[in-house]
Amino acid sequence: MAIIKQLFPRGIKKAFTLSYDDGITQDKRLVNIFNKYNLKATFNLNSGLQNEDGSFVINDLLIKRINENEIVDVYRGHEIAIHGLRHLSLTDITKELVIKEILEDKQNHEKIFGYPVRGMAYPYGVYNKTVFEVLETLGVAYSRTVNNHGKFDLPLNYLEWNPTAHHNVANLMSVAERFIKEEFNSLGIFYLWGHSYEFDLYNNWQVIEELCKYVSNKEDIWYATNIQIIDYLTALNGLKFSKDYTFVYNPSELSVWIEFNGISIEIKAGETKILS
């Protein structure tokens, strides 16, 4: 009997991804840290607030948005995702306004960055069935919640992608150590999220520096943006196996990896692979 397990690129089982919100000036320092350690992140921006008028104050800290004319250079090499045109609570407005908040934000980002924007993080972390319906209609592939679960599970519902942890959880490095040291029998994702202004608010930039240094540059970890993971999982789940599992067809445009009877196998885009 064939034993088949799914694998991430290069035949590994672990992935690490990051998600940060609001498009604020502290992101410049954060991006530099991510780049220093060769990490990939997703940044969720509010295109209707990406100017000086979008500034806000928390505990006497003035938090400014990155100017629109800077954002392409600041976030180069990382993913841009939707966070709502004006960061409105999507469960407190009409369906028509939900559509406007998502669609205009998506269109604005696509015009600026020059690629289809298909990811999102929920403003204030709130959502409901109506929001799901809108996202599906508008072609949003995934959306991140704020529901930390402390585990490395794959998302069951891409529109309700619960992260592993916020960077301010007390046991962050313990979570990271589990991720690094444990042997995974199946695919696992360490998904970290937050807001970069929090590092100024709590004077703890060393938290993210220490974490990034610890988890980075490992041969058995795939470092990816949110959309890269979703696209890969979609391609992986789209493999077509023969009924007797003697061959498999990959109809996607991505190469994917599986473990077949203990052996790692790459199935290239459009390839039909004989398994036995």
C-alpha cells in the first residue's frame, strides 16, 4: 500500500511566515531586520490612509503611515495584502461598504505595486459570513485573523487563517524552540504577526531581532510570504493521482513535492510522474 505525505518545496516539512499590519513608518526598520535574516513577510496596508492624514496616537506615541510614494521601495521583495481601505470594522458596516473597503483597497494596491493582490488581514480581527462571501466574490485567496493558537497547524479555511502567535506573547521563544527542535511528521507552519509600532510602544525591538536570528537560515525551513504558502498548498492539494497510485499529474504552474513510500519526489509543473 502506498504511503504518501505532502512536503513543502525542497522536500521539507516546516514553513515560517510573517504578517504585519497598517503600513507604518516603523515597518522600515522591521523590513531591514527581515531582509538581514533573509525572511519573507506579508504587509497589510490601508491604501485610503497611506498618507499623513492616516496618523494615529496610542499611549502618547504618534504613529505615522509610510507615504504612498515610498511604499514600493520599502516593501520590495515582500507581499502586500489588503487591510481595508480605511481600516473599518467589517462587521459594523453594510455589505455595500464591505465591498468598497475590500475592492478599492485591492485595486489601489494593484495599481501601485503592479501585481494581483490576493491576500488580506482583517481590520480589528473581526469577520462574519457576509465578509467571507464578499472575499470569495472579489478573489481574495486568504485572510489572517488575530486568533493565536500556539500551534503549527495548516489553515483549515484559508479565509480564516489563524496565526501561531503575536510577537508579544510571553512564551514566544519557547514556541520558536518547539518549531526548530521538534521533528514534524506532517507539514507545519510557524505564523507570526503583529504591528511594528508595538516595538516602539514597548521598547522591545530586541524581541523580533532575537526571534528572526534564531529561526532564520535553516535548511529544513521554507521561508515564504503568506500568498506563496497558499498558492503552494493549493497546487499540492490539486495533484491528480491514478486510482492505483502508480502515477500522479500536477496540473498547476508550480513544482510540488511529496514523500512516496519514504522517498521525496518533486512533481514539476504540468508533469505526469510515475511513482512505481
